[in-house]
Amino acid sequence: MTAVLLVTDDREYLREPGDRLETDLGVLDVPEDVEPGETLETHLGTEFRVRELRGPDLFHHFERTGAPMMPRDIGLIAGHTGVAAGDRVLDAGTGTGVLAAYLARAGASVVTYEQDAEFADVARENMALAGVGGAESEDGAAAAAGPGSATVRTGDVCDALDDLSGFDLVTLDTEDAPSVVEHAADLLVSGGFLAVYSPFVEDSRAVVESAREAGLAVETYETIQREMDFDERGTRPSTAGVGHTGYLVFGRN
């Protein structure tokens, strides 16, 4: 049994079976055989519902090494590329690993590159938490991920491009994305998709130009999402938070 969420009112905690939860609401020992749907009670009588860890929970409970990609952007990537079980995905700029984990949990075989060794180690721990950790070969090199798994490789994807091909989807969240996009036609299968996230529009323009030179059909979107407020005075978009997250460039081979 993997980690579970313990939820009461507006609080939730991630714990492994056998762990202890200690809060101002009381002490609770999580049973080794705990199952989602159960209700557990602290010594002070506070009830916690047990939930299975699902995709959206990863965004909140992964250990972070930077700003992870927002669920709204991941949803657009999934919707525009149609990523599905059995697809082979090449990802670069792993970071926290939220995108790679989402795609792997959808059944894809993901290989993701992270240049920072410490970030890569954290991402591997996050993949294990998500239940999609990829295998490692005996010499320590990352092995190819199987269906529904994500293997984190430490290094620059640009150094490995000559050995990579046959992917259904390539996803990038890196400053050197245009250099990778130049090779998109060789990396992707016929009809395969490219998805590049950029926080700045100047970066997106460089990606678009590189994708067009590579012969890909290209479309670009800005991601904006507003939460709605409902109260006794009326209904309006929330004035809190930032609606804009970034720019997504999609290409098809």
C-alpha cells in the first residue's frame, strides 16, 4: 500500500501505512492495512477520511525543487496531444516532476531529463510516491521506462538526442527548448506531438520559429484561468491569485 491522504475539513496530510500523525487535533496511528474510504480517529476524537493519492494531489504533496507546472497547463497538454496508455514520451526539464508523473499515471512510458543532479534525485522520490518510478540498470544508468512509469535521467537531453527517437510525444520545459525542437522531426513518430511550456512570450516565439523550421504544424496558446466566487452579494471572477501561468506551443510531426 502506498501513501494515503488523511483529510478533515480544510486540512490534509500525506502519510505511509504504519506512520503516526501528530497534530493539535490529536494523535493517530495509521494502520498497516489502511484502505481508501476508511475513517480513522485521533485520540481526541477527530475523524480523518482516508483518500487514495490521485493525480491532482501530486501538485500539492510532491517535494518541490521549483515552481511545478500547473494542472491547468497539464490538462491542455493532455487534451491537445491525446496522450494515452502505451505512448512513449520524452520529457526534458523534469523539475519537481509533476508533468512526468501525470503522463505516466495516464499509462505512458516517460523518460525525463533533469540537468540538476539534486533535483533529479528529488524527482525520483516523487515518482516513487506517485507509484510510477522507472527502473535503473545495474550500472546506475536509467533504463527505458515501461508503460505507466517515468524514468528520471540526470543530464542534458541535448547531449542524448542522437540516441533518441520513436516518441509519440515530446514535452519540454527548458530554456534550451529551441535547440531540442530543431530535432523534433527525428525524435517523433509520424503524427507525433510536441508540447513546449514557456513562462515568457519571447521564449515561445523562439520555439515557434524552430518548430516551423523543423517542418511541424504549430499552434500557440496563453493559459489563463479564473476561479469564480459565489456569495450573497453575487457572482464574479475571484480577485485573488494570478490567472496567467504561461505559454504553450504545440507542434505535430
